[in-house]
Amino acid sequence: MGSPGMNFPNSEFKPLDPEEFRRQAHQMVDFIADYYNKIASYPVLSQVQPGYLLAQLPQNAPYLPESLDTILKDITNSIIPGMTHWLSPNFFAFFPATVSTAAFLGEMLCTSFNSVGFNWLASPAATELEMVVIDWLANMLKLPKSFMFSGTGGGVIQGTTSEAILVTLAAARDRALDFIGSENIKKLVVYSSDQTHSTFMKASKLVGISPKNIRSIPTYLDSCFSLSPVLLRRAVDADVASGLVPLYLCATVGTTSTTAVDLLGPLADVAKDYGIWVHVDAAYGGSACICPEFRHYLNGVERVDSISLSPHKWLLSYLDCCCLWVKQPGLLVKALSTNPEYLRNKPSDCDSVVDYKDWQVGTGRRFKSLRLWLVIRNYGVANLQNHIRSDIRLAKIFEGLLKV
């Protein structure tokens, strides 16, 4: 027997009691709101040294439960000092990590339902809401019907651009290997500019592209660092002459280093001549194209094979949220589908539904569309456009100050 007053685990332990959840959730919301109120007072970049947290926290998990008050004190004293505060108004690194009340509420719903919507039957609402909201955003961007469920294509919410590039590369690879034979995979070549995100090289390696066949074409200041169709054609011609097979081009609308925009139409001209899959990484800059005055940056998109855009970068959604549209969803499904007995069901077997497990790398998936749905409904297209325009006005002011 233990000593009097010792806390023993509750034999009627309830991991989710609605009333206890209500109490602790209110406490947590207050904590988060206070964090947002005080965030500007914290140094943006953490001042701690490597290993600081390992020295502060115990080596073993607690055997007996600890109160939320105690845990929140440790978050205040140990966790927050070791954070880089992406939401601080003084944060100017990497990319803008935009957030909003609507997206937070959507994340709460997503977590509360704990829907694991790998196929339609597992959660019809999760699948169909994603189809609806992905078409909503496509309409906001004025994408052609060939990318929409209401047309001949379709879309999916991936985690990040890395995943969007990876799955489209897999689809392009398998399409090409159907013609040239899988034994010729080492002949496949992929193309991008030297401004393209580094994830392109990683994804290319993951799908089996030889590192020596990953082309990074140089860009120059006089063209605002956009990819030259002339240099692309020159590189492709050289590869064809060497007996290689051009596979995939990753164009960018808003590069990470310079926000360069590749001209999609002229690049598509080159790609068409060689049967190259063209993917547009519009992770950052593409969001601006919901405003009519910036839509021209997507001119030529009707001639590409896929496009991705990340609302977690400029459309008030929390990480992770990357929307991918493809003209031929069947190519994704063919490359990524699995059909074990335990997932088989009549709607799927009849091909009457979308099973998103076949559009992504993993099987399980969250109800991510709730976040984007709440953002669009809660703010409307007009306010989202105003948000983009406000940021661009601020950027122009900053540009003017630099020129003074």
C-alpha cells in the first residue's frame, strides 16, 4: 500500500470526457489568445542553445497524471523560449505563415471529428467537401474546367508542395515507362530553373530519376530570373540527341529566392513538342491570382498538366494545406492506388466515387478541407482579395522606402 494521499491512476479513466474537455479547452483557448497578445514582445529568433530542452525536462514520462496548469507553466517557461515565432509581426524570414480565426476553428473541427477519410466510404463528407472546396478555389483562380471536378479533371489537398511534386512526378514517370519500358527509367530527364525549390531535386530522386538527369537551367537578372524557353529547348534537344527521354518540367509562379514568375505559355510550347509533363508550382505567388489584376501570371495554365498552390502561405490557412489540380486524375490513381481486401467496398469497386488515398503518398488523411471551407465562407472572396491587395500595397511602400 502506498502512503496516504498518494495519487493513483483512476480505474475509470476517461481520455475524452465532454465536460472535462470543455473546461480544459476553455483554459487552452485563453492561453493561446494570451500568447497571440504577447507574441510581439518575444524575440523572433530563439535565444536558447542546442540541448537546452533536454537539460530542462525529465528523462522519463510521468507515471501519474499532471495537471494542465503544471503543463502550461512548462510551456511558458521551457517551450516558448525555444520557439521561432513565425506569427510575430517582426518575423520576416522564409515565407508568410498566414493564419486566421476561421482557419483555427476549422482545425478544431478537423481534430474533433478525427475523420480518417482514406476513401469515400470512410467519410463521405470529408471526400465530397474536399471536391467542392477544391473547385471553389479553382473558380476563384479562373482555372479551366479541365482541372476541375465540374469539368474533366480534379484536385486534392496535399500536405505541402513537396508532396504535390512527388505524386505528379510519379504519375508522369509511370506514363512514360508504359511507352519506353520500366528498364529504361535511367533515361528519364527532368527540368527546372536554378530558382526552383530544392524539394524538386529530392522528389525527383524519390521517384527514381538519376541525379545526373536532373537539369537545373540557369536564369538571369535581365529576365527577372524566369526560366528561358530558349535555354529549356536547348537543354531538351541535347538530351534527346544523347538518347535520353525528357519527362517533366517544374515551372514556378513565385520562386522562393526571388519571387520570379516563369512564363507558362512559351514553356508549354517547348514541352508539347516533346511530350513533357508540365507542373506549375504556384505555392506562394499563385494566391495573388484570385485578384483579377494579377490573374495574368497564370496565363497559359490551360496548357499544363498540373498546378499546385499553398493556402497556408497567403490565403489565411494554417499549415499544412497545399491544393493540387491535375488534368488527368486517372494517371495519379494508376500510379498511387492500392486496393487491399480490407478497404474494398461497392462504391469504390464501381468507380462511382473518389478515393483520395489513391491521390497521395499515404493512406490515412485528415478532414483538411474544413479549414479551407471555413476560411472561404467566413471571409468571402472579397475579403481574401483585399488581404492580398493589402499585402501588395505594403510591399510597394517598402520598395519605395528602399529607393529613397
